[in-house]
Amino acid sequence: MNNPSVLSGCAGCPMNRRTFLARSGVVAAGALGLLAAPSWLRAAEPAGPTRIRIVYALHGAQQTGPDWPNKGFDFVPVMKRIEAELTKRCQGYEFATSLANGPEQARKILDADTTGGGMDGYLVYQMNCWNQVVQPIAASGKPVLYADFQFGGSGGFLVYTAGFLRSQTPNVGFVASSDIKDLVAAVKCFAVVKQGGTASDFVTAIARLRVNRTPRTSRLACKPDDLQCLPADECLRQLKGSKILAVRDQQSGPAGEVLGIQVVQVPFADVNQAWQNADRDETRAVADRWAKTAKKITGVARATLDSSAAMYLGMKRLLQQHGARGITINCLGGFYGGHIHAYPCLGFHQLNNEALVGGCECDVRSAATMLIGTTLTRGRPGYISDPVIDTAKRQIIYAHCVAANKAFGPQGAANPFEILTHSEDRQGASVRSLLPTGYLTTTLEFDQSRKEILFHRAKAVANDPDDRACRTKLCAEPVGDLEKLFTAWDHWGWHRVTFYGDLKAPIYALAEAAGWKVVEEA
């Protein structure tokens, strides 16, 4: 290679010649300390630059529809900044770039590269969540660095990465960092392959790099929290016969149970009718209260606020009619399909403040988790989210467009909140809750089919104001192994539900009483 810094390995990457030998258990031999190095390290330096293709997995350069990061987002400046940084910092490398929206385009890129002489490796950047681009590129056998454009591609990145880890895919390393320097250092680890190492050697280098560059655990002492949980048997007794309404489409009728909670399908038509029938004086009063208590309102007209208040009253009336404690709605499907005419985000926010459950996306498992946790904690609301992991800060960021602002229950202190549009499409009304920091939180999912409870804890440390993706973004430092936290998303999906308080002992007690298993994901 032409550049000595590349020859010696990555800047900040532990896989230079010396550290590779030390960490691989290669020992000194003979009086002169000659090293029994692998043959590829003793080989002559290969000629020519390291050729890397950057493949952006996204719908298009400008986003025309609702999705993370948001409708109207322009990826071009982001891509230019990435390419400029890599070109400047990675001497001895050549970069080509492509955009792909799915497997077919990814395979065409691979075919063209094969015809054109090939690449030494691929950097696949997940810019939107669910575009399946990395899979065919990984199947090529070439070394692949898989990167998350945070608050853009994070859902697919977490799910697909967990799948690669579970299947022990030997040629895919990953980086999940808000610091461009971590990406640069990871890209420089392609030198391992250029020097004759295998794709597996490259993946090992990336993993060590990621661990070494992740900050060590900080002091996790938290503010005092007088959490009073129900005994496990009493919690199970209260859950038995509880009810959640699931609004997915126009179907109605029983839809199973979760830990004794009955799930009942309700059609969109019932929700829409309840919204239409909401008392106008009550609607104005609710909207007035939100307008008065919100820290600020941005981009939301008064008519939209009134419509959201009517949706809240309509949902609450449905809960009363069915004797239910929670409702979860296929919100975007209902709104875009013309089946409902107001976003339920503010209504969910208000229900959760009242120790009821308003759950997003007709995610029954997460709605049930919210109800179980609220019951167990005597009224604390669950916060359903789409998490993002940032190794640069050793954080998990819980992101969604809905959250309560009474994290300690209806009688607890209220935190500030803002009313903004729903982030993905810049329509309707949703909530940015500036949740309390310094407290320990517990994040859960209850899965009826496996009789398992997914569990991790984290200290709330900040609220991220980034305009991309969902409005509320609670940043937390996990208790435990951040690397392990990458491994469960393919089995559990993206959503998690977070509660304030240390629920480890109560959750284990509940699991034992119910005959379930706790799975600690960190």
C-alpha cells in the first residue's frame, strides 16, 4: 500500500501488525524475538489502493414519503459529508458510491463490480430503516462494514445486525456511532484484508475497535426513587380479566390474551364514530388545558389540537364502553387510509398520564407490557419506543412521538412537554416529553408465546432534541454489557417499553409467580 499509516493498520484500530499479533496469541520465537506471524502478514505488500464501495440503503436521495428520518429529508448533504470525511481521512483508499433501495438494486451493483474488476470491500450505510440492501452484499462473501445512520436507519440496522450476529455471519462487521471518527477508524480496518487477512479477521478487528472506542461505564448512582410495587400475586390477580382494545383494521372480536389480559379487536369505524361524537365543550376544555400546560407548541394549529382532544375523549369513551384499561391503534394505517381523521398521539399521552394505556401502531405485545408495568408499579406509565444505540456515548436512545409527562404516575411530578407535528410526516399533533434525568429506568417486553420477559435497565441521562425521527428521545446509559444489547432485536422486534424505577426484583418475582422466564438483554 502507498500510505505507511494504512500499512500499519487503522488509526485507533487495534488490528495493526503489533496488536494483531499480541491479541492473536502469536508468541516470540528464538533469541532475536522473531515472530511466528501468519503467512499473510509476512507477505509482500499488495500494490494499489484499497477500493471500497459505499452503498447507501434508502428509498431515494430526497425522501418523498413518511419514514425515519422524516418526509422531505435531503440525504445528499449527509452523503457528501460522509464521503468528504472518508476521502480526507483515509489516505490510500478509493471510494465509489451507489444508492440502492432493495435487494434487486444491490445485486446489480455487485454484478457491475464483478464485471469492472471488483472491490476490496463494501460499506453499507442503512439510511432508511427497512431497505434490505446489506443482505445480498453480505452474501457476496466480501468484507462488509455495516453502518447505522442514526435516527434514519436504526430499526433495520438493529434487527439486521442481530440477525448477522445470531447466524455468526463471518464477513459483516458493524459500527453504530454518532462520531464520524469511529466510522473512519472502522473503514481503515479494511487494511486487514488488503494485507492478506480474511474477512473474519476484518470482523474481529471491527469488534475490538468498537469495544475499545466505547466509553467505559460511568458512575451509575441514581437519584432516590420511592417505588412501591404490588406483590406479584396481586399484580397477576389485577391483570386477570383486564382488557386491551386493539384497533388494526375493520375487524372485531376476541384476539387472545397476554398474562391474563384479554385482547379485543375493535374496528376503525368505532374509533372514528367515538371521535365524531365527542362533546365539543369537553373537547375545547381538553385542548385549552394542553395549550396552557405545554412548554411550547410548534407547527400545530388550534383546529388540530381540538381534533386531537376529540380523539382522546373518543378513545376514553370506548375504554369505558368495553370495560378496558388500554387501547392500541394502527395509527398511521388508519389515518392514511382515511379510516380515522386525527392522530391519537396526544390522546395516548393523556391516557398514559392517567394510568391507562395508549399504545402506538397496534402493537399488542407492547401495549400489554405497558399495562403489566403500570399495574405492577401502581400507576407508572410505560413509554413505548423505537430505540437507537450510540456506542460513541455508550447510550441507548428511546425514541417515539408519544410519551407521558408524569413518569412517576398520576400523583407524581409532571415534567415539561412540547406539542409538535408527528415527526415522520410533519402532520397532526404529537408530543416531545422532556423526561426526568438521573433516575434508573427498566425496559421490558412481555411475550406470551414464549412466556418470556425481555429486560434491561439504564440510567436516564438526557433528552436529545434532534429533529430527525420521533419527537421524544430519552437518552440512557445501560446497566450491563452494551455489546450484548445488539443481539436480541431479530427475535423481539424494534419496540421496547420503558418505566421509571428499578424493577429487577419485582419482574423476577412476577416471572416466578407466572412461570415465565426473564431474558436479560444487557
